[in-house]
Amino acid sequence: MRAVVQRVDGANVVVDGETVGEIVGQGLCVLIGVTHDDTPEKAAQLSRKLWSVRILQGEKSCSDTAAPLLVISQFTLYGDARKGRRPTWNAAAPGGVAEPLVDEVVAQLRKLGAHVETGRFGADMKVSLTNDGPFTVLIEV
């Protein structure tokens, strides 16, 4: 699993003109990509890392400050554009594999005590955020 994690001062995701997920104030906007060999165990590992990574102001984590997370699935994180002009998506897991694993990340975060908002899997989403820093990291498990 691969996650692009941005420290934000507010973020939201809109589908068909409707806000389906929103966090206000400091938190994390997390884009998650799933590949073929990912497992529920990797989803749990990623959840623990997201909950505890110390990238908020003052080197704090979401677990330290109860900061919210906006989690959005994004298969394009496994795109490969090394050859030609069009990326390939061969490394991205199909929706039937990816969706339950993204849901598992969200469920595990909530089990840890996190307030989690989400996008809508497979939808055409419009994501808006204010990157705080800017601060963006890549986490892979």
C-alpha cells in the first residue's frame, strides 16, 4: 500500500456537487493506492503509521492531538509513466481488491480512535485542501 500524506489546514472532497467528506482545521489528507499483493495486515500497519506519524505542528501526531484525517482512494498512485506518454495502471489493484482494503484502513483508524472522513470509492472526486507547510510525505507498507 502506498499513501501520499499531506498536513493540511482543512480539506474536503466533493462528488456530483455534494461534499461527502470534510475536515476543518489541522489534520491529514491521505491519498491511498492499493497494489495486487496488499493485505488486511498491511492495511492495519498503514493505519497505525498514519495515526502515529509525527508530522503535525510541533512534531505531533493525530493520536497526540486528535486531529482528523480525510482518506481518499487513488489508484493512480500506482501509475507508471516511465515509458511512452501514457501511464499504465498494471500495478494498481482492481476495485474489487482495493476497495475493501481502503475500507480496512479507515476501519482500523477508527478503531484506534481517529475521526476519519472519506471520499467515495471509484467516484469522480474533486479534492480541495490547504497544504500546511507545505508538508507532504510518501508512506509505503
